[in-house]
Amino acid sequence: MQNSVLPSKSDFEKVQTITNPQGDKYIGKLKFDKPHGLGTVIYADGDKYEGYFEDGVPSGDGKMTYSDGDVYTGEFKRGQPDG
């Protein structure tokens, strides 16, 4: 006989794609309609962020690839590189 396991909250979270009015495209999980957890955003100006979000902004480990080719890999706080 198998043990039944109740699904966790994360089992109900799905990757979504949203585009804001400025043309920034986010692919990842949402919490209260804001990017939260692991995701990617491609900004309208060509910059690209891959990493963790908290309350809609990059927070934690991530990688920002700027449209001019520069790359920052490291910690982000409140949407800004921190390191």
C-alpha cells in the first residue's frame, strides 16, 4: 500500500510569462501577482536578469547581462547589484 502525500503549495505554483506596459517581459513564478522566486526578466532596453526575485524586484543571487555586453553575477538587494 502506498502512502498518500498531500500536494505542497509549490505544486500549485506555475511558471508564468507577463509583459508590463514598458515592454519588460518576465518569465517565472509569481506571488501576489509580483515576480517572486526564480525567474528571468528581459527588459525593453535589452538588459536581461536571471535569478531570484522578492516582492517584484531582483533579490538574492542573480546575473544581469547588460545590453552593452557587461555582466554582473552576484548578490542583488532591492533590485540593485550589491557587491
